[in-house]
Amino acid sequence: MRLTPVDDPHDPRLSDYVGLTDVALRRRTEPALGLFMAEGEKVIRRAVDAGYRLRSVLLEARWVAALRDVLDGSDAPVYVASPALLEGVTGYPVHRGALAAMDRRALPSVADVLRGARRVVVLEDIVNHTNVGAVFRSAAAMGVDAVLVSPRCADPLYRRSVKVSMGTVFQVPWTRLEPWPDGLHRLRAAGFVVAALTPALDSVELGELSRTVPDRLALLLGTEGDGLSPASVAAADLVVRIPMAGAVDSLNVAAAAAVALWATRRAGGEPSS
């Protein structure tokens, strides 16, 4: 482990960590540079356990001991800084005290992600990173085998998504589905029933679907506000709604995903390992 104290927020060695609150900047630069950010001991540990390579680590001295086993197994530089310097570099108080710049991996093919899968979540143009992370956490908890995201969907490896997911974005295989929505035919070709979740009243109630869940099911969820596009709904095999009360027309997409995934979990009532 190479511990290097740093005290200058403009140190060029910290360039990966600059301006983490600038969403537009990070969305452009992180994929282009082939990196993503992991924040907090648990998330860093899960990323490393999933096989992602550390580029560097920036942390407060008090977190060195907690991460020693991870850091001793890597040749990545470890920069140790004060809380004030971390905030000066990143643009926000780093409450968890540890950040790691990780190397991205090439996304797997759709065929590889679907191979052997029985439960899949498909996300169309969900732009809120918190929602993306929350969907991944529910997907992992309910034993979902894979997640597919549309080309315009928010990056599951963006720092906020990773943090909200508690690192489950490293656990559930995922990739982007292109072209959109024409790529949905690949799910049907692989034997999946594609169920589009929408509040439309002329749809099947979720309870009815839960009584006869297809062996291979793909749940399709749409963007915040507008929901699924007409083209993606038309490409689905059936349209499903979660019944609402109290004059509420719909749930937040992450909440809807959790409800639908629980209702359609595998036979026997337990997610697969």
C-alpha cells in the first residue's frame, strides 16, 4: 500500500476527483476516461470484490485501517487528506470519508446478459441517478438476473447511482439495449414475456400477473413523469398496472419497481441466489 499525504486541492494527481457534484461534467468525462467513483468503505469493497480495478483512492486517515485489506492487495496510489481538502476537491462534504476512482469494464453483450436469465428489468430513459440506483437495489434483493437500460437512461455507474444501490450495481449484470425500442424484440426472441408497467386503465392488474408469472419475464419501466413511450408500450407483450387508491395515479418509478418485482418474484416466494 502506497500512502501519500496530500494538502493541495489543486494537486494534479487528484484530477479524477475534481467537481464530483457537477453532474453534466461527470456524465461526459467519466465514461470518456473509462472511470467511475465508488464512495464509502462498503461500496469500495463491493466494487473490488466484483473485479473492478482501483485507479486510486482518496480518503481520510481514519479510514486507512478499515480498508487496509483492500488497499494492501492493490498497487493503486492511496492519497490521504483532511476532510476540508476532500470537500475542496470534490465540492461536497464526503461524509463517508473514502472515495475510489475505479476502472470501468467494457459492457457485456445483450446476449451474454440474457443467457440463463429468467427475471429481467428494463429501464427506459430514467434520468434520475437516485432512481436508477434504487431500482438496482430492489432488483438485487428480489433475485433479478439482469438489468437492461435504454441508450438515454442515466449511468448506473454514476457515483449517486452506485451509492444509493449500496454497490448492487456491481452485483446484477447489466448493459445497454440498442437500438431503442426496436431492441426489445431481442427479449422476445430469447423467450421473455415483456410486461410494460403503466397506469393505463385498460391494462392488466399486477395481481393478475402475479398469479400466473411467466417463466421468463422482463418488466419494462419508463422515465419519471412521462412514463413509457408509446413505441415501447407497443413493443411489449402486455401492459400491467399497480392498482392505486387515494386519488394517486402512480408511484415513483423506483417504488413501482420494488412492488412489481416482489409481486412477480420466482415461484416458491423467494428470490434466487
